[in-house]
Amino acid sequence: MKLKIYNSESRRKEEFNEIENGEVKLYTCGPTVYNYAHIGNLRTYIFEDVLKKVLKYQGYKVKHVMNITDVGHLQSDGDEGEDKMELGAKRENKNVLELARFYEEAFFKDLERLNIEPPTVKARATEHIEDMINLIKLLESKGYTYVANRNVYFSIDKFPNYDKLANLNVTELMAGSRIEVDKFKKNPLDFVLWFVNSKYKNHILQWDSPWGIGFPGWHMECSAIAIKYLGENIDIHCGGIDHLPVHHTNEVAQSEAALGHKWVNYWVHGNYLILENEKMSKSSGTFYTLDKLIEDGFSPMDYRFYVLQSQYRKTLTFNYESLHEAKKSFESMKNRIFTVINNINKDESINEAAIEAFKDKFNESIYDDLNLANAFTVLHEVIKSKDLNNIEKKLLIGDFDRVFSLDLLNVAKPITLDKDKAEKVEDLIKERSLARANKQWKKADEIRDLLLEQNIEIKDTKEGTTWRLM
């Protein structure tokens, strides 16, 4: 059974065929390390992790390369706005590299907590400046560049089908949505490959180059790094859908102009996670981090489970109510798995045909453009099945978790309270609420501490006080 994946370039699901037998070359856009990754960013990395694990589940060896942007990323993908790294350094009174290393470490800590497998190669932009300069020199030798105001630009007019990846209407873009803000561009959609004379006269990180001391345009790093580690032909390039119209479009133009042939076979994009009707954004300050969710009583696996319930190409609207419902469903599923594991009869035999039948159903789901909703349906069928014994169920659960990565076999005994103890907790919470209403803060704190001693955590919300066993 072959994997089918939605290719953004063809705008349809395609059967996946690797370039080199048994191996997959995968590139994913990494973080700009000027702040914590927000949970919208992390949704993209979870989807990419699932894709990689589906490929490995199918038997492929995956070489995964990810860039770390620690220089030269302006707020807008189109050469506009402030430099994110310098803004972060000023905000926290650190130098740029101190800032970058701090948030890089925080990013990979988040990946680890979410059971996201790290890339085979993580490549910092600052350590690949020479590769970028060499790629620009190649483009220059082929006539795709021009120098204006001492900056090096890529001329999109020299590259046929600039709009092919994102299906852009270049004429409309030029006339409207992206107004020309750089008077030195021959075409408003041209983009900078190397800044020498930018508006940042004292840009912190700069390097010598054939065009003068300066720094690379953001799009250049992904092309240079991907080509260096994966070669001239790449199987899959992933990223968030927000990168499609500008960043990835520019990557295609400069890479294929330099190489002289098709560069990437499959472009795969994850959709947004939004807050009601608002895109999650660091620049606007409207974002949540994984640490924030943990502080609010959710585990990293609760969030991973929540994300896996939604198809990666669909917009996912985040709110605490839906996250809480996902947490409850996840805990219920883990409790049932605990029952399975706790009731294994070691004398039971294994029916290989029955196991393979469920594996086939699971494969049919995950190989259909990562249809995890159907894959979870298969998992629930396994847990509830009367035709499988508990050993067979455990084997299948562990096998499926190679893709889900939810630690499904590492489940603890469910902690419960009997009816009398639960009623006593409720009485204490009512007593505490009355104390708070009467501004008896000391008494309210004493009751909270008493509950904490019993491993009961309380949380005050607009709707009232809730509690949970820790």
C-alpha cells in the first residue's frame, strides 16, 4: 500500500514515490529563534513529525534537515518590517547570539516534551553564510540577479512560472496586495538575496561578501542549507501554509534557477491554528506557549492528542474548552488501555492474521494523506474488540503508537476518588468559595493548601472553581 499525500504544487493528492530507493530526503522550515515557539508553530512541527513517522512506519529511512534562523529574518516575508532577531535582543537586553541560543534550546525542549523526533541535521543560518554566498554567486553567473542600492536582488522576470507553486496571480499582486515599498526593485515582487545597504545601518550580524559587508536575505538560507545536506533533488519540503505564497515561492525560484531543474517533488503544508477568528501571532502578542498550557493543567501529550484530532490541512481553532474535552477523551482512552495491559493472560496465543487485518485498516488510514481521525477509529476498535485478546491488543496499540507517539503503553493506574471522598472535596471547595466571597483570604488559602496536601489541584475560573487529581 502506497502513501498518498497532498502536494501543494499540483493541488491534489499524489502517490508518494521516493527519488532514491528506500530513502526519503525531507526538509522542514525551522524556527526563527527570537522568542518561544507558540502552539500554532508547534502544530506544524507535530504534523511534520507524524509525516516523518508514517514514512518510517512504511519502512523508509528518512534524512530530515531543519534550518535554525538566527539572522536576517524581517517581520514580513517580503523584505519589509523590523529584524526579528534584533527586536528580540533589544527586548531582552541580550546580544543576538545569546538570544538565539536561549530560544533554540527552548524550542528543542518543546519538541522533546511533545515526542517530536529531532531532525537528522539541524543547521544554523549563521554557520552557513559561505554556502549562501556561493549560491548567490551561482545565480549571479547565470544572470538571475541585479545590484541596486548596493543590495543584490533576484529578478523574478528572469524565472518562468514564478507563480507555479502557490498559484499566484502575479499581475494582481504587483498591482495591489503587495505595494512596492522598495523603489530600487525592478519588479515589486523581486526579493533581496544579500543586504549591504539596508535600512539597518548598524545591523549586528554582518559578514564580508563579494558585494560588500552585509547579511543574507531570509529565503536564501533554506535553499543553501537544503541543497548542501540533501543534494539537488529533494523528496519532500514541508512548512506552514503561511510560507507558501512568498517564502516557499522564492525558495523555488532561486533554487531551480541555480540548479537548472526541478528541485522538490512534493510540497506539503500544514494549516493555521487560530484563536477564534484571529491568527496566532507573536508580533501581535496573541499567542500561547506550551509552558502556558502546562501551567493551566494540561500535559504536552494532551496538546499533541488535541492536534492529532484535526486534519493537518484544515484550520484548527484553539480554545480551552475543546482542549479540555480532548484531555478528557485522552484520559478515558488511556484508562481503557491500562485495563487491557493490566489484564493480560500470558498463556494466550497470538493470531497473526487478526493482527495483520487491523494493521491493514490502520495503514489504509494513515497512508491516505495522514488521515489520523480514521486511524484513531481503528485504535478504538482494537481496544473494544471482542475478537482480540489483550496480548494482541497491546501489540497493536504499541505498533500504532509508532505514529501517534502518545506514550500509549506507558499508562499509569487511573487515580480515582470514591464517592464519599469526592463529596468531601466538593464541600471544602464550597467552604472556600464562601470564604473568598467574604474576603476571608487566609481561610481560603488554608483550604487550598489542605486540598493540595491531598494531591488535589484547584483552579478558579469565571464559571467557578474546578478541581483535579494530580
